[in-house]
Amino acid sequence: MSGCTLDRITLAMVSLAANIAANHPKKGLCQLERLRGYGVSEDQIVQVVDIARHLRNEAGEMLDQEFDTASAAAAASATAPVTLENAPPGAACGCSTTAKGNACC
């Protein structure tokens, strides 16, 4: 890639993490094979996958919580429909560590 300032390993790791976090149908398997081909350790790959899964799961939980809050508010007040834009903010905020103890931010 012309003008890319990331080295090939970093680029493959970022791409793998993004594919996993976004639930991409290809699952980042191409990047996984590239990383292995570049000699990246399985420990580093496992850490990237763990962080990406954590972010994906945390985002899903936050969306679910926002939906539940908006849904409950709409049920309580049938006169004014509540959307995610005007719903009270959820309790989840900040960045927690993954189940394996890795920081995600």
C-alpha cells in the first residue's frame, strides 16, 4: 500500500481485531494466517483476539442496556415515544478489562 505508515504486522493485527470486533463474516481468518506467516507469536495473536472480542461484547451489552432503558421508559410513558437519542444514558461507561485481564484502551 502506497503511503501506509503501518508495518505489515501492525496492519494485519489491526485488521484482525477490527474484523472480530465488527463480527465480519470473514472473521479475520486471512489476517490470522498472515500473522502466523509473519512469525507473530500465538500469545500476541490471542491477546489481540481477546481484546477485540471484549470490545465487541461490551458494545453489544451497552446497546442492549440502552434498548432496555428506552423500552422501559416507553412502556412507562405511552404518550411520548422514547428513542435511543432521548433515553437516559445507561449505567455502563468507561473501559473494563477483558476476562483474561487485558486492557482494551
